Amino acid sequence: MEKVTDETRKLMDDMLETMYAAPGIGLAAIQIGVPLNVIVMDLARDGEPAQVKYFVNPEILEDVEELHPYQEGCLSVPEVFDTIERPERVKLRYLDYNGKEVIEWAEGLYATCIQHEMDHLKGIVFIDYLSRLKRERAVKKVAKAVKLKAAT
């Protein structure tokens, strides 16, 4: 996708609603079955004003060696949380909601979340970073939850 269109903005608006309803802090288009390089995010805590960010064709240009551990969860893997280490800071390039190119450094939770969501665009979920044993437990937990939900 070379530019942001009204259709792209409609998708991002819909994604934001879906993310809030889940509830989550980030969502990649592929998570809702749309194979586009689009991400929405809002890192505001409860009671804070929204801090919505939109990313079209995001790419990491640079990162730092220092790793930051963060307990991650995922809308695609409900009820599973584990600590993942990712680069503490990353330099990004993307198109925003209006199609303007943005180049900026992300750090802390912002860096963690954008890397997590960009992994989705590559077909990676956070449990792929876990040991085999932890990943198997996570898969079993999700399968059990899906089975219970189907029974109700």
C-alpha cells in the first residue's frame, strides 16, 4: 500500500473499535483477517485521554542492543501472559492516519507494543518467543478456553 486512502482510514477506525471492545492496546489488520500492513494502538491508561496512533506500512529502521522485559498478552492468544524481552528502543518509519510519513524513535511500552504488533504482520505471535514447554502450555490453555466457550 503506497498511500492512505479513505478505505484505509475506515479500516483503521473499525480496527480501533474492535481493539477497544476486546479490550486491547494494539491491533494488527491481519488479526481481523485483513492482509494489510496496518496497525492501530492506544497506550493510554484508564482515566487518561486517548493516545491513538495509526501505522500504515510500518518498518523498523534501527534498534538498540538493550533489551526490555515486559509481560505481554495478546488478543489472538487470550488468557496467556508471559515475559518477553525486546529491544528497549526502535526507530520507526510509517505512514500516519493522513498518509504523512513519520520517522521517530519508540521506547518503553510503545517500543514493545509496536514490535509485538509488527510481529503479527509477519505471522509471529508472542508465544513463538517462549520455550517449547511454555508454548505448549499456552496452546493447551487456549484450546481449553475455546472448547469451554463452544460448550456454552
